[in-house]
Amino acid sequence: MRSNRIFTVISFMAVLVLLSFSGPVAAEMESVEGTIQGFNCVSSGMTCPIDKIDAHVASEKAFVVLKEDGGHYLIGNLDRAILGRHVTKMVRIQGKVDHHIGAIFADSLEVKKGDNWKKVWTMAWEQEELYGRP
């Protein structure tokens, strides 16, 4: 169990290092749809948590968008508190996707409500909240 946790931490750190070195040339603006899942669960081959009150949510350090085909993208710039609210929900993230390292730098987050999509976060909203400008 301890070696699995060490492997997960090292994998997560490696992805963060790769994200910091990836330039804008490597990423293209596009949309990714799937469900929000914990990085530890997905990297160990499990789909969890069951819902947002599952204990796994609190222990996750990072979240991914898990696509229907099993592929996933690490979400590099969204706060885990925002992502934790939408665990297991169908989401659409618009942003810069780097397919080489499997990561997305989000520009907006939408959650599916019935047949419609509801925008719940944008980078512009975040910048306006933090800096008073979009």
C-alpha cells in the first residue's frame, strides 16, 4: 500500500513538472467532456469516489476529467475545492489541451444539467474576482 502511494505521489509530481515545462505551442484550445474523478483512483484503475461525500474526495490532491473512452486529462489550474463540488458529474472543460502529457489548462468549466450545460467557472471570472479585471 505504501509503495502504491509513493508511486502515485511521484507520478503526480512528474505530471506537474511536465506541465510547468510545456509551452503554449504544445497545447491547443479545445473541449474535453467526461466526469470529474480523483487522480489517485484513476491512476490505480478505479472509478471513485461514488459521490462527492466519499472519503476519497478529501484525500485527493488532484482531479482529472475521465472521458468515456477511459482516457483522462489532469486539470492543471482549477482549485480542488471547485472540482470537488462536481465529482462524478458530467462536465465539459474548454481550455488548452496538451495530449502529450495528458493535461488541460482550463479556461471554462461547464456542468451538464439535464440536456443543458451550465457554466460554473471561467478564468475570466477568477481573474475578475482576484484582480478586479477580466
